[in-house]
Amino acid sequence: MKIEHILGYVLIAAGLTVIFFVVLQSYNIFTGKALPPGIFKFQNSSPSPSPSPTGKTPTSPEDIQKQVETMIGEKIKEIIPMDIISKIFNLISWSILAGILIFAGTQVAGLGIKLVKE
């Protein structure tokens, strides 16, 4: 056996190992057995009600707009908690990383196949 054949088989094994590990880890992450890498972490801040500066109801359009913006921001935080957003971003980032790793494993195994064929 030539050294090229041995190296080809090693590359095939390495590529398949990377692919198998990524698929297994992805299965564990998406079934809830493991956590995705924590790349994104958002602080869950508790909104504090901001009273109007004078303590009375706002009358100017700017004051009303500020009050409406704070109310909308509070309602959005109630609807979609920040920890859910960070989980979604972490799953998306893991999916992208897994795709890159699977592609890399495929390329390495492909090089091994070319070496074995020669």
C-alpha cells in the first residue's frame, strides 16, 4: 500500500468523524439533551415605569410620544422575553457553525477519496 492510500483512508475517517460528531451534537441540541454554545446573552432588564417629569399627565406631543414609546417597549418585552431571543440566536449560530463543519468534513473526506482512487 502506498502512503497516499493510507493518508486517503485517514482523511476519509477524519471527515466522517467530523460529520458524525456534528450530526450527533446537533441531534442532542435540538432534542434538548444539550445546550447550544452560549454566544449570545441578553440581559433581562425589568422595565421601570417612567412618570412624567412634572408628575402630571403629559400634554405636549413630545411627552406623549415618549410615554407611548416606553409603553410599547414594555409590552414587547412582555410578549417576547429576552432569554427566548438569545436561545433563538444561539440555535441559529449553532446551525450555521454545524453547516460549515459538515461542509469541511465533506471536503476532507472528498480529498481522501481522491487519494485512494489514485
